Amino acid sequence: MDKILVFGHKNPDTDTICSAIVMEEIQNKMGLNVEAVRLGEINKETEYVLNYFNVKVPRLIEKVDEGQEVMLVDHNEFNQSVDGIENAKITMVIDHHKINNFSTKEPLMYYAEPIGCTATAIYKLCIVNNEEISKKMAELMLSAIISDTLLFKSPTTTPWDKKAAEELAKIAEIDIESFGLEMLKAGTNLDEYSEEQLINIDAKKFEKNGVNYIIAQVNTVSIEDVLKRQQEIEKAINKCIEENKLDLFIFTITDILNCNSEIIALGNRIDIVEKEYKLENNRAYLEGVVSRKKQLAPMIEKNI
Ligand code: MG
Ligand code: MG
Ligand code: MG
């Protein structure tokens, strides 16, 4: 039987990695031959989670061959997916993002909900299908939910995310608050990253009306600490803009304890940002903004 690959988006986050591993377990229990893989280096938070629960890091792939069967989690946009996705055979998508730039040649299973995390969608599917949730699945899904909802502080959080997390915490025998805080803090350890890596940890590419832009995000417990590197960060951003022919790059520094963000915006279309925020020294402070998906990205998109 041909192997099916399951993976999340490029610049993987904890939801992307954990949801892929959980789907591998579910699908293989049903007799398929599925392997969870990743499209980039895992971040410090995900590394903490996989170490903590003693789970192997999925294999890295760079492209897929024509006709390769794949399942997508935590994304659908082709420009956030693997190289070669246009000619792959997508059999399943489980996601919690808007559907954009997506089409297939054949029927598929597509499940998406406007909830805080892909793992919550998987949890709901498990309930509907009477699927047994193993301890390992619970540990990974719980981690994904904590990550995507910033311990339920993100406005993307829904009652389903909380309910799923509470049920999963029982199976995993984990204290959500203490484990969650340690896990999120592990992801704020940015010192070892070069500026070039920093702007790529969680960068997502978007396109609208011919405007190509990236919104990147890092989590921190001190915005000030990251801003000490502003000059070098800007150099890295400008290089990225040039190499990728971007019109705009928004680097978002999110304070996960106080739930605010500071952005650094560069490119020939910063006018899009300035319709909402006055930039000073290429920066703006965004009170109460922590979610790219629900707050920052829609605001940018409506101005393009
Ligand atoms: Mg994600
Ligand atoms: Mg997600
Ligand atoms: Mg995220």
C-alpha cells in the first residue's frame, strides 16, 4: 500500500506538528499507511512538547512527487504548503483557517471549523466517530490547543477549545495551567535564533490583488528584549523582501503574558498598514492584539 503523507504548514507550529502526529495514529489504526512529516524546523515550544512527552520529531520533507497522496492539517492555502502540492492528490484536509487559493481535481474529505485549533477539530471528529483517544493523542492535542489559543487568552478561543482541553487534560493527566505556561515560555526563548531565523519561525505568506506579503509572529515575555535587535531584524526583513519580491513584511512581536503586540512593518506597501496604524520608526504598538488570524491579518487584508 502506498504511503500517505500527513503534514501541516511551512514554518511549523505546535498545532501543525501535533495534529499531524495524531492524524497518523488515527489513520493507521484504521489500517492505512500514513506518515506524519514536517515542512520545516520545529520551534522551541514544539521541541519542548515533543521532548516532554518523548515523541519523535517527524521527518522533514521538502517537496512531494506528482500524484503523492497527502492529508493536510492546520492549513489549506497552497502557498503555505509543500512544494509540489498542486500536483499531489489531497485526500483530506482538517483545518481552522479560511479557505483560500485551494482546489482539487478529485473529491476529498474536508473538515474545517472556525475554532481555535486544528486539534480541537480532530477532538470533535474523535467524539463523533467514537474514536478512542490514547494518552499520547491527548498529550499532543492538549499541547496544540494551549499553543494556538495562548492558554485560552487569544480571541480565537471558542468554548469547544476549552472543553476539548479539559477533557484531554484528564486523559493526559496534565495540569493545564502549569504545563501550559512552561510550554509557552519555552517558545519565547529567542536568543539562539539569528535575525534571519527569527523572522521565519512563524512566517505566513499571503497574496491578495497582486500584493504579496508576509505576516510573521514571535512570542515573547518581553517585547523590549526583542526590540533591542530591531536594526538587525530590519536588515533580515529587507533581505527577505528583496529575495521574495514582497510588497510588505509585518513582523509581529507578541507579549504572551500581557496580550499585546508590537509590529515592525517594511516594504513598498506600508501604506496598507498605515491605514490602521501610525508607524513610528517603522513600528506600531497594537494594544490587545495577539492573533494574526483573527485580528491582524483581516485588518491588513481589508485594506488591500
Ligand atoms: Mg498553525
Ligand atoms: Mg492551528
Ligand atoms: Mg499560530
